[in-house]
Amino acid sequence: MNIFLLSLCLIVVGGSLPLLTYRRFVLTKFLYALTTTIGCLTGLFALCTSYSHLERLSWSWSWLHTFSLSFTFDSLSFFFLLPIFLICPLAAIYSFHYFDDEEKSFRIAVNLFFTNILIASMILVTTAGNMLTLALVWEIMSVSSFFLVIYDYEKETSRTAGYLYFLFAQAGALIIFASFAVIFSHTASFEFNGAATLPESTKLLVFFLAFIGFGSKAGVFPLHIWLPHAHPAAPSHISAIMSGVMIKMGIYGILRIYFILESTNLLMGQTILVFGMISGVLGVLYALGKHNIKRLLAYHSVENIGIILIGAGLGMIGLSLGDLTMAGFGFGGCLLHVLNHSIFKSLLFMGAGTVIKQTGTAHVDQLGGLMKTMPTTGKSFLVGSVSISGLPPFNGFISEFLIYFAAFIGLQYPPHATLLLTILAIISLAIIGGLASFCFTKVVGIVFLGEPRSKQFTKTTEGGLAMTIPMVILATACLIIGIFPQQFIALAVNGLRDLNGLELLDPALCTAIGAQLALASRLFLLIFVVIFFIRKVLYRKKEITSGPTWGCGFTQGTTRIQYTGTSYARTVVSFFKPFVMLEESTIRLKKIFPGQTTYTNQVGDIAEAGMAKGLTGPLVNLLGRLRWIQHGNVQLYIGYIIMAIMVVLLTLFI
């Protein structure tokens, strides 16, 4: 049997076992984690051993004696399979201690089953060889992830999040199928290879339909509305899979359609770049104004999808201009950030899940001082925070640097729309990086530093080895990629080798800069370590004392004088008021001996508000006016059916 097929079977079996063994709770979780991990590592082994001849892994079979379901491998599918096989086994291990309520054993078993169906479907999405196959496995992926979102289905917020996600998933799928229908109408085939023969205007239509459909899954602004609702509802390791891996299937779809069309139309790259900049800036801005830690991280997924799209857009523009250097750095940075984001975002969601599970709250302003009681979680979360902010010596810095480099290459072209967009891309990346750093100083500072805001948080502990080990592994991966970037840059560039227009790309083009990035990261790390040890030496013989900090004029300080996330972010959020819906409520100081003062704010999403006002509101109103049609009279219902058939027949014969 094909080793890759064996890994798929192990993953499906690993998800099915809990349905049979759920009455033995610990055994169920152990068998699930073990089988899923072995299945994913088997798939990774199959990829690595067949890297030079990926076509050996391909297979197909007839479906319903009419259609062909085919699965093929190339460099792009290879690269997108890596995050799946790396992140999903760690999430499976994490679930062992995360799921500890034996009374919900059957519900947990169902959740584990759909988790592995999601993993298997994502694997098949990246290897789908024709439109019919992709449509089938895409639907399986969307439906299975819907059941994972509504894990706590007894909560209204979970059900609402699930329905919203399902609506966006199905609407996006319909638009994807529409793009496939356009291709089929011209080629009379479900195969992808006929798309290159389409007229240029039709290629644009197919691309933009696919961008909307796949962009909905990726969380591109303004199609991201489901993300900040789904992630707080889903279990944390599921959020890690969905944010770290599943939304990248949308990026895969966009890139796959772009390359099968074999078009070098400049408008495609410019559109992707514009939406990338908007998603990146507004995603991090909304994250800054959120107080629920998982919702905050969900908006950071929108931000990083924006960064990935900026890289892809610059790569497409480079291909349109015939500049392989710009294309190589753009697409190389795009793919490397796909991998990097899967690592540090999964780390952050697992860290957030541990915090929520151990404290019972997801509200940033209610937490504090957790670094003392949960040091492994705190330090791992800190590594993820530095990584997502794009700072050395961690992995986020490497991929963002490649994208920056692609943008700077674009500055050499004569003044026109491309030059303006590349300038805006550089500015956007700088704004995104600055706001991300500010946001995570807020999260780390409020949640892990300072003093606990409640006595109950002084007794918190780590979440268990099955939860901490995956976080340590991911934090280590962030550092390894940061200080040894050459191999990973080469991996990203090799992911482009089978794509049309990039066959002549010299891998040494991008990897040559990896040595310089490695040197910079190692120097940065060395300086940090030297300063740390100098401090240790200087303070070695000094007596350590403790005392109260300045009490702001009060005789005894309390945790109430600490910064909250709301007050910390207020100035920056207020500065961007034209782009956010900021609602503030405050009672200010008005006399020498003041009474109680309060300040609260709520940051609204303009896309969500716009959809509610411009689409769902009018639609609900219209459907309300048509409610009279539902009157319960069966005879009239039969009359409606007869009338509908008559209209269809008249339409056909006229």
C-alpha cells in the first residue's frame, strides 16, 4: 500500500476509535493521540522520502462509474502538507489533558472523530487533482469543522458562531463552484489543465470568483466575520488547527487557481496586494481593541492572512513584470509565513487555552501575574508573541523580511500604480508590525506580568505535560527557524519549483540572503544572552529584597492601579477612529475627593456592522414580510409546486 494512503487510513481510524471506546475515557484519549500522531508522522515520512519524485504518491479511482477522483502531488501541495502533519499531532497530544470531563466522554469522542475527518480532508484538499475532487473534499472539510465549532452546543454563543461559520463556508463554497462552472463551460472537463486555454477576460472572472470563495475560508477582510466568533467557541486545540492550518487552505486555493490559469495579468496581483494590506492593518487594529484573548488572537489571524497575501500579491506583480527576483522573494516569503504562522499561532492558541482552562476566564482585564504560577505557559506564550510581532531572533522576522525585500525590489520600477502599491505595502507592513508588538505587550503585560487581580489566580498551575510539551516544541521551532533560516527559506523556494512561470527561479536567489539573516539573528541572540549573564553576575552577591511599588499617592497599592488592557490600548485605538467603531463609556474625575470612576470601551468591526445593516437586516425584513406564505395549508403548498413546475416548463419551451 502507498505509505501516504496508510497515513490517511491511520488518521481516519484514529478518529473513529473514540466512538467505540468512549466508555473508557483515558484509554480513548490515549489511543486517539497515539494513532493520530503516528498517522501524521507516517504522512510526513512519506513526503520526505518521496520529495524528489512526488508523483509516486499520486492515485485516482472511478466514482459512481462516471467521475474520476484524482489526487496528485507537486511542490505546492508538498509545502502546504507540512503544517498539517506538524501541527495536528501536537494538537492531538494537547487534547489529552485539555479534555478532562469524563461526563462528556461521548461528546468528546464525537469531537475527536470530526477532528480527524477535518485533518484527512485538509490533506486531500491540498492533493486534489481535479475540480470535482476538490469540491467534494472541500465540503467535507467545511462540514466537519462546523461540528467542531459547536462543541459547546448548549451555549447560544456557540450555536450562533457555528451557524455564522456554516453560512460563510457554504456561501464561499458556492462561489468556488461557480468559478469551476465557468472553467467547465469552456473546457467541458473537470480537469485543471484546461483552465490555461480560457480567454483572458474569462480568466479574470474565474480568478476573482475563486478569490472571493477561497478568501472567505482564509478570513480575508471583509469576509473574515466568522473568525472572531468561531475561535472563542471552539476548543483551543481546534482553534489552533483551524487558525494555524485550515484557513491556509484558502490561501492554497487562491495560489492554485492563479497558477493553473497561467495568467500574468497585473490586476490579479494588485487586487491581492490591496486586500492583503487592508486585512493586515485592520486585523491587528481590531485585535488591539479586543479583551477576549481568543477573539484577539482570531483577529491576529486576519492580520497574518493579510501579510501572506501581501507576499503573494508582490509575487504575482513580479511575475507580471517578468521580475523573477521579486516573484521569488514575494512567493517565498508568502509560503514561509504560511509555515511560520501555523507554528506561532498554534502556540498562542494553545497558551490561551491553557490560561482559560486553568483560570476559568478568557477576559484579559481579569487576569494578571500568571508568569509566576504558570511559567512554562507564560514563557512559551512570550516566544509566540515575539514571533508574531516579526521580531528577531524568531521565525516571524524571517518571512516578513523576505516580503519586505520583495516590496523594496518593486521600488525600482517607473512611477505608476505598481510603485504606489509597493510603497503602501512597505508602510502597511511597518504599521502591522508596530501594532502587533503593541498588542502583545498588552497581552503579555496584563495577563502574565504584574499582580493577580483575584486571589483565585494565585493558586493556578500548569495544565499538565500533554498541554505544555506541545507548546515547548512549538516555541523551540520558532527559535530554530529564526536562527537557522537557510534551510527553511530553501524549503519555501522549493515549494515553487513546479509552478508555472517559476520553473527558472534560482533557489540560491533567496537562500543567499538566509546566511545574512542567520548571522543577524544569532548576533541578536548572543547579545541578549551576554547581557543576561552579565546581569546575573552583577546581581550574584546582592541581597534581594521586596517591597511595595509606588502607590500613585495611595498609602497601600492595590491591583486596581495596574493597567488594564482597555486603558492600555485606548490611545492607539482612538487614533484610528475612522476605521473602527469605538463606543466609550466613562465617568471622569470631577472633584478633589472623587467617587467611583469607570471607563469601558467596545471596538466594533465595520465589516460586521456593514453586513448587518446592508445585507442581513434588509433580508430578515423581507423574509418577515413574506411569512404569510407559510400558513400551513397543504392544498396551497401543492399549488405553489404546480405553479413552479409550470414556470420552469414555460421557460424551457419559450
